[in-house]
Amino acid sequence: MISQLFVICFHLFGFLLLMQGLFPYSSSINNINNRSCFDSQESSKHHVIIMLIDALRADYVFNKNHSYVLKSIEKFEEKGKVLSYKLRSHSPTVTLPRLKALLTGTIPSFWDIIFNYNSSKLELDNLLFQYKRKYPENKIIFYGDDTWIKLFPNDIFYRSKGLQSFFVTDFKEIDLNVTDGLYEELNRMNDWNLLIVHYLGLDHIGHAYGAFNSFIQDKLIEYDQIIENILLKMTKNDILIITGDHGMADKGGHGGSSYAETYVPAIFISHQFKETKYSNSMNEEYLQIDLTPTLSALLEISIPSNNLGILIENILEKFYQKTKPNLLKCLINDNERQLYSLLSNKKLSIYSNNLKLIRDQAMLISNQQDLIILLLSITLFFSSTILLWFNIEIKSFLSIIILILLYTITRKLLISLSIYAICFCFIVIRMNKTKQIHYKLKYENKISNLFLIFYPLLHLISLFSSSFIEEEHQIWYYFLSTYLLLKTIETKSFKILIIFILSRFIRSWNQTGNKWLNLKDVGDFLNQSENGNILILVHVISSIIFIYLVNKPRQYSISYLLPLIVIIYRWNLIGDLSSLTPLLYYALIALLMIVNRFSLETFLFSLLYILCRSHNSVIIIVHMISYRFINENDARVLFLFSQSAFYHLGNSNSFVTIDISSGFVGIPIYIPIIHGIFIYLSTYGLSIIWLLKLSKNEQIIYLIQMTLINCIFSLCIFIQRYHLFIWTVFAPKLVYLCAQTAFHLFLFFMIK
């Protein structure tokens, strides 16, 4: 028992080290910048309006030939009063890290994605703090995403209205509240100096329906009207900035680093701009953090001390060319000095007057991964796994303890690893009491068994290719289909043949991965408005099969209400009450489980049936059928189903495919814990069900080995390629593998 606790502790410790090495906290320090080119304590009499549209893709502005485009700025472009740029944001492309990047000019830590759903006060030097510090009498007004209110909970805003940002099913009400507040402020422009509005409707539509649909068109038209009304109220010296926090993938989500997710527009409109050709600016690209020093100059304040961005000089040249012609040189020198201060903290010296080169060097050291910590974590994973495979006495763990102590004292990894390797070998050999666990399976001499002996090796080899990492679902689909086909030929079983056909059928239901994501799949076809009747028919057929599967072998008539409630909810059959019907659904399946009519697996299947997208009801049905027909003694096919199920619903190794809308099914208020559980279950629920079936199998030890091998080698390959796949591909998969390993370890120790 003590040895088992050691294994768990070392795996946990290794995992924490891994997370620390991969996702270091931001190296920013909480200094306040006191230098500025604007010495006067009185600001210029101009209003700055920041219109931040959540998930505003770059092509919604720059692709003029597309029907999905903002058209309201065209007439100002003709007058030469518009400067537009493409900005590249950093991953993860979610709201909280992007807002921190805009306000501080830093590249936030990946840990910030954890706090995206419950952000705390922003402590770093930032634009709003600098503005309020220099001009305490000036008024900042805000309407929109309540993340801003959480970042600035004190008296930064003179007037504000924060609106819940995670009700992704709300396309209208939140934006209408923001617009009402905006119009009120436009009618009293002498009462404020800086106005920020953060619109959410576009992002919510994307999560629900994707980046290209009629709702998107209607929303862009709505924003066009708002922009025109703002421009009508602006005076000569005012400036309007329109931008997005992040973009949006074609499927509607965001979080990764694809072009559509990372590139956002930045549109500057002012009557004060010297006439310029629109084409001269639209082709220029900057980083999103470059907005921070540029906004500092427009607000006439100091650049935040941790800023890594550079000035967009063209904007300032056009805006200040009449009133302050010599200001630009001072601003550039100030930006250069501020960036140099970050480099000097790292004892680096760079002799260059090129702001971009200085910025790149500062970015390089701002959130650098710790390779030494990563190697140390790999060693711990490897060592504890070796000891898990063999019943080695507890003394053998002394080698790992020696490694940790040596590194803690000396901080020299190579020396520590060398001494550790000697100690590890010496202790294990000297003990001479190792006893190998009987983990080997008794294979029958069949092709299907021989095929799966080598599948871990094939999988690991595939991970050396970036394309196979992005398209990992193809590997699991191939393994599953091939194994089922071989089993069908060997056993001549009609049930396995049906499962093979169904598994091949649902492969094309949801296109996932990266390479062919733009191609239409069955789900895209069913979700087209003109195919609504077909979707209803598919859903009704699925509901009939669902009733049959749920009621067998035990009959319980109340369960017939379940698919009916789902239909009422999804097609809004009873008006406003339809949105609350899932609460009745949850109560019914909980009751059926309490009275012992539903097993845990049936409960989870029923829960997934309402949480999934309408077209994915077929996927749930196919897995319910497969679950019923598959023999639990066949551990290999259970494991393959547990891996493939994750991708069948349209998930991928990228954060962007997580369906956030599933967390709001029937929940009338925002409850982070419940929403988090629902999102997690809708993503991993099918895999969990198959792993539960797998836990009843006597061959679990074999699967523990396979999972641990995959985990270790995946980590090693990750180290090799981490600079390319830091977030978009491997991070969610890494967490999934580690969680799966922990689950298998738990089962292993329970069985032991």
C-alpha cells in the first residue's frame, strides 16, 4: 500500500512540475511606469471610444467581397479618415487573457484560461490605472462583458454596467443593454472622456451556429447601425477604435491559434486624420499587444511598465500631425526605453534602434518554458512507471527521492540525473527481490490480437508527425475499424458486423482535426436551415431508438417522457417555458437512478442525449447500441472505443472544439461549477462511459501499461515539439492523457 501511495505521489509531483515547466506564470512585475511624453496634467479635449466586439474576425472587416462584412466604415474610408490594421493575438484566444494583453501589453500565462470563467482583480500596471492615476477627474464609462468589472472592481469606472458573458444562447438582450447604455452616453458626451463598450452577441452566435450563418449577417448589420450612430455624434478631435479580443473558427469556437482565431481587425476612425489611402494601412500587420502603447499615446498617459508592444506609428503621426508634430519622436524613444528596461532585468544587452527587434527579444524572455523542469518531470514519470510495472519494494523509491533532493540542493540537472541513474540501477539490482506482475495477456493466435499488440508503437510513431497530431482521430478510427473488421471475419458475428458498419458510418458525421475542417460533413448538412425537416426526422428516429434502449431490460413508463422533453426543448414547442424543460429532464433521470432503474452508464447516456447538439443525438444512439453489444471481456475494443468516442462528437486535440453552449442547457442562472461539469461531460462523457465498462475487465493491467506508455512517450515528443504545439494541439490532449492515467491507476489499485 505504501508503494502504491509513492507511485501516486510521484505521478502527481511529476504532473505539477510538467505544468510549471510548460505553462510558467507570467514574469511580469508590478512596477508602475512614471515616465511620459505628456507632462501636462490636463488631457486634450477629445473623446476616445473603444468598441470591442467579441470574436470579431479580421475577414469580417477586410473581406469586402464577402457577405459577412462590416460596411459602415466604407464612406469614411473614401474620405481617408480610417486607418485599419490586422492584429495577431496570442494563444489562448479566449477573452480574459486577451483583455489582459490589451490592457497591460503583456502575453498572459496560459493559466489565465482557468480564470477565464471567474477572473479576479488586475494587479499589473495597465492602461486604465495609468489613465485614472494621471487624470483622476476624468470619467471612464463601461458597458458590456462583466469580466471588465471583475478586473476593475473598485472605482475605476464612473458609470458601468457589467453583463453576464457566458450565456451563449443570448444573441440579443446583452447587446441591446450595451447599446442602450452607449446611446445614453452619446447624448451626454460632455460628461465623460473615455467610453468602452464590449459586445458579446457575435461570439455567442458563433458558439451556437458557427461563423457563417444568417444570425451573423443580422448581427453585423446591427453593429453597422451602431457604428454609424457613433460617427454621427463624434466631433473633430474624437477617435473611435473598433477591434476584437479574438477571432472565431469557422465552426464557431475559439481558443486555438488558427488564422481565423488569432487575427482581429483594429479600425481607427477620426476626423482629425490627415487624408490617407485606406490600402496603405490595411495591408500592415501588428501584434495585438501593440495596441497597448498606441492607446497609451492616444490617451496621453504613460505606457504600462510591463508592456511588450510597440507603437503603431502611422496612427499617431496622422492623429497628432497638426497639434503636436514633434510628439512622435518622444513617444518612440519612450517606448524604446520602456522595452529596454525589461531586457535589462534579464541582463541582456541589445544595441538596436529597431522597435520590432527589441519587442521580439522582450517577448522571447517573457514567458519562456523551462526545459530543465520539463526533463525532470519526464524522469519522474518514467521512473515511477517502471516501478509500477514491477513489485519492487519501497526502498527502490529512494533513488527518486535522491534525485529530487540533489536537484533541489545543486540545481544542476545533468549531475543530479547521473547520480540518480547510478542509484536507481544499484538499488534495484542489489535488492534482487523484484517480482514481475503478471500483466501479459494470453493471446490467441489470431490476426486481430496480433494487430493490437503493435498498435501502441504505431500510435507513438504517428506522434512524430505534426499532421498526425492534428489528425489523431484518423489513427483511432483506423484502429477501431480494422479491429472490428478482423473480429467480424474471425468470429462471423452479425453483432460485431453491425457495430463495424455503425462505427464506420459515424466517422463522417462530424469533421474534426485541422486539414479538412472546412469540408462539409453530415452535421453541417443537417444544421443548414433548408434541411430542418430532415434534422427533425433524424431526431425523432433517434428518440424512438433511445426509448427502446433505455427501457430494456427494465420497463419504466416515465422514461418515455425523456425524448419528448428533449424535442420540446430543442424546437421551442411551448414558447419561453421550453428553455426550462431540461430541469424536468434532469430531475427525471436522477429519480430513475435513485430508484435503481438506471445504471450509472444509462444515466450518463441520458444526460449526454440532452447536452449534445441536435444532430449528435445519432452519435449517442450508436454508442448506446455498441455499448450493449460489445462484450466487456474484450478489453482492447473497449479501449479503442474510449479513444474514438472523444472524436466522434466533433472534438479534437484543439481547445477550439470544446462546446461551451452545452454548459447552459436548461440552467437559467450562471453557476460556474454546474456549467463546468456539463461542459466536461459533453466533451469527455462518452469516453468516461467506455472506461467505466473497461474497469470491469480483468485485463485492466494491460491497459494501464498502454496508457502509461502513451503518456510518457507523448510527453517526450511534446518536449521535442512544444514550441510548435504549445496550446492548440497538445495541451488539452496532455491533460486528457494524465487524467486517464490517474483513472487507470485508481482502478488498478482498487482491483489490487
